[in-house]
Amino acid sequence: MSSLSTHVLDAVRGAPAREVAVTLYRGAEQLDSGTTDADGRIGALGGDLAAGTYRLVFDTGGYFAGQQVDTFYPEVSVAFAVTEERHYHVPLLLSPFAFSTYRGS
């Protein structure tokens, strides 16, 4: 089985994005949810993950509303494939009008 973590960084402030709600789905089924800590991290989501396609949904609208900043993206959805047994880390680099992600380590 595989494990999953995430990390959200606010590129405008140059700091971790704390208190971002994140939900994990497999298909339409919600598997788990959490909120980023003071370092912008969620250390574990979903427990042991079997092979398949998953989706992380980040509540970026809620985060930016808390910062009193307008955003073009009220949420960011990142689909990814679990293909082998390993730890998967999905970071999100965030600003009000752009975002990027990659498979971390």
C-alpha cells in the first residue's frame, strides 16, 4: 500500500499556507480530509492507498478569503495516479491567480 502527504505554499507571501482545507477523493467517494498546519503541511491523508486514480481538492477560496485577498481559483483540484507502492507527496504552490504542483518526494 501507499501513503500520501501534501504541502501548500503561498507564493505571494513566501510562506506556508496554513489552515487550507484539503479533501481526498477516489472517484466520487470522499476518503479523507484535513487542514494544513502552521507549516502548510498535512502529513497523512487517506491511510493506505491502493493503486488507482485519486484527487486532492484544496479550498483555496476559503484560504484567500481568510487573508482578505480576492482569488480567481476558489478551489484547486489535482488528480494523480498511484501506480506503485511508495509514499506520494503532492505539493501545491499557490497565488491568487496561479498555481502549480508536482510529484514531490
